[in-house]
Amino acid sequence: MKSDEEDYSDFDTMEEDEDVFGSDESMDELEDDELSPEDDEEEEEEEEEEEFVDLKPDTEKKKVFEVSYKVWPAEELEKRQREMSERVGGLLGLNASTAAVLLRSFKWHEDSLVERYMEDPQKVLVGAGLPADIDEVTPSYIVSRPEPGFMCMICCNDVDEDPEMEVFGLSCGHTLCRACYAYYVKQKIWEEQLAATIKCPGDAKCALIVPDAAVRLLVSDEIYAKYRQLLAESFVNDNELFKFCPGPECGGAIECHVRQSDLNSVVPTVQCTCGYMFCFGCKNEDHMPCPCNVAKMWLKKCQDDSETSNWISANTKDCPKCNSCIEKNGGCNHMTCKKCRYEFCWVCMGDWKAHGRNYYNCSRFDDSSSENARSKQEKSRAELERYLHYYNRYANHLQSLKLDKETFRKIEKKMKDLQDASGMSWIEVQFLNQAFDVLQRSRRTLTWTYAFAYYLEKGHITTIFEDNQKDLEMATEQLSEIFERPANDLASQKVPMLDKCAYVSQRRDILLEDAARGLAEGTWKYNTPIERAYA
């Protein structure tokens, strides 16, 4: 087993979190002997201040709304599994392969596994699909010649027909001919996309897991490579602290110590090395400042038919007599219900016969039911107008984001035109690329501020949030206008554009920091019940 220093020498930015990565007492003793008391004290202070991963250079401080995370390339995921397996195996006195099976059964929660194993090792082994006897764990599969009279229960071949037959089985004693066992494992991997949960095929009640070494012996190199890939995927999918990057053609993963229970108080936005930015909590695109549960409700409201009923409430009325739903399809206020033929006034909902010649004088009817109907109608219309206010602005910024590729192509062309027109170098025109990135980040934030504001209860903190939103939107539009200028004018606009970029970034940070503090402190109040956890 490698020491902690050797295991993590490639990851200087990673914090040694004992809850996740464990500790090495011997290494600690060695370090204590080598360091003076003053050096030891300074090192402890540095470790307390060190973040899990440095998102910014040492000269920059992590912002309130940023979270610590680490990006794991696809080729290093297996290395991460191996490190954890070797560490846990060393603690429990098991080989790495057995420790890996136990870790998968515990969703890679090392502390829980070690604690439970110390209490009852046999129960933990059996629950993970391993033999109960610790001495049988290592030699967990058997390849041998069949006994006389043996017949494979799958292909029904017996040893008399095939003298060269080999049988294969785990320590449970359920054996098949090697060819059938290999075909079974191959189908589980290639067809069913299983790896960590391939069980003994000899008996439906047997819970033993086919170990890695047995799979390697039974299948081809191609199938085994697929098996290792599936194990890496299960490592990420089963581990709450890991998520695959949803970016196209990216096999990398993100490690972030934000759990599902934390999503009501933080928006864990992360960015993969491929450039894709997304929320670690729900794997949707970045939706700061909206927490995951609010973003989920907003997307559902925008995508399903919930607004259809809202439109019906705002544009239809119930017949005062039979309560049938009626839509007005003409300019005349004289309505006749097609179901019960009752005639009434669309404005006051009163009996049409009582209008007489005073057709437009509906105010003389003081009918409580009519007043309630009008009140309900006005509330529905007001709610619809409120929703459309926020949705239209949300959709407007969202539409701008969907045109990113086209806009970026225009920016690239402007950069080339600017080079030709002003004689500037390629490095000198990179300010356009930088400004474009600032513009896009700002637009994405503005998109979700309207979803967030829709659910906020009115109050002084909401007013402050909307003021910050207004300032950011004004600055963003001013920056966007600079991009619309001809390429010849952009050279003279370099300083104003960079100044505006700095201001937009500053306003965005202020808005997001205010929202993040409110989430962390629980000061935001919502006008509708919000789910307490993202499902």
C-alpha cells in the first residue's frame, strides 16, 4: 500500500479530509518527528485554511457563492478507486479487490464500512456478496476438472461427451462448465451493462458476487475493458460526492463535498475541464442564484400544462346557473349558455333579462356571487400577468443563450476583422473573447434571477435583490451594445469594454453573493411551499 504522501503527490490542491480519505498514523508520527513545534503549528494553521481544491490562484479568495471541487479525468477514475480500495483493504486486512466489493456495497462510504466491519465482519461480507469465512475470500473461485457424471445445468453437456471440459464456480460450490459461465458473465457485461452486481448463476438464491479476478479469467480483453469501464461508472454513480460531467463527449467526473441535504442552502455550480458548467446537485446547466428545488419547480411550471388551467381561469367564466365553463368568442356581452340556455351578462354575471334598456349599467346589480366571480377572475388574471412578466424576461435571456454559437462565430470574425483593420496582434484582440465570456455568464445569471424572483415573498430583502438584478441587467445590456459596433470602432472601445466587463462582473458577484448568503442563513421567504429536497 502506498503512503498518503505517495498517493496524493499528483494532487497538490486537494485537502486531506480524514472523513473521506482516511489517515496514516505512521506517516503522522514520522512528520511529527521531523518538524519542530513551530513548524508543526504553522502547518496545522495552513491545513485549516487549505480548501479541498483551489478554484482560484493563491492571490484570489474564493467567493461566497463558489464551492470547492475537483475534476477527475476519465482515465484517473480507476486510479481513485484503487487508492480507496488499497487504503480500506490495509485497514481491514483484506486484499484490494475484496475491499472494492465492500466499498461498492456501502456506496463508497469508507467510515461507515470500517465501523460496521469492526462490529460484525461476517455480516458485512455476506451482505456484500462475499463468503462469510474470511479465509475463503481470497481464493473465491475454482477452476477444475469435473467429477465423473457431472452435467452442466445450462448446456446439459456432461463430462463423458466432452472429456476436455473444465468447470468453474465460486466458493459457494455452484459450478457450471467454463464455457457457459463465461457466456453468462459476457452477457451480463455486454448486454445488461452490469459489472459490480454480477451474481453467481448456479443458484438463484446464491448472493455471491463474481469477483474481478474471475471476470478477467473468463472473458476476452475487449469484454474486460468494458467491465472496467462499467465499474468506473458505478463508482461515480454510487458515490454521492461524485458526478459525471454531462458535457457532450466528456467522460470526466467532478468530486464535490456538497450533499443532497445541502441543496436548500447552496447552489453548487462547478465547471469541468471541457468547459461545461453545470449544477453539481441536479446536473442541469448552471442556474445560480436559484437553488435546485426552486429551479425544478420553475422548469416544471414552464414545461407542463399548469399554465393551461391558469389561462382558462383568466379567459373563461362559469355559467351562473349550471356552472358550465364558457369562453367568450365575440364582442357582445350578451351570453347564452349552450348547455342550459341561461342568458346572462358577461360583465356582471347577472340575469340578462334584468338589464332591460340599461344595457351598460351593470353596476346597479349588487349580487354577492357575481362579485365573488369577478374577484376570482381578477385574481386569476393578475396571477397570469405576474407569471408572464417573469417568464417573458426569463425566456428572453434564455433565447440569447441559445444563440451562443452563432454569436461566438461573429465574435471570432470581429476579432479577425479587428486585426486586419487596426494592425493589432491576435493576443491584443483577445479582450473580445474575455468580454464575450463575461456577457454570457451575466446573461445566464439574469435568466435564473427571474425564476428565483417569481417565488420570492415580497419584502425589503426582495427589493434589494431586484435592485441588484436591475443594475446587472442595465450593465449587461450596455456591454451587449458595444459588441454591436463595427469592427473598426472596437479598437477604440477596448478600454471602455474592459471597464464595462469589470463592472458587469462586479454587479454579478454582488447579486450572487447576496443570494448565496440569504440561502446559507435561511433568510429568503417564498410565496409558495418549496420542496425541501431535490428529488
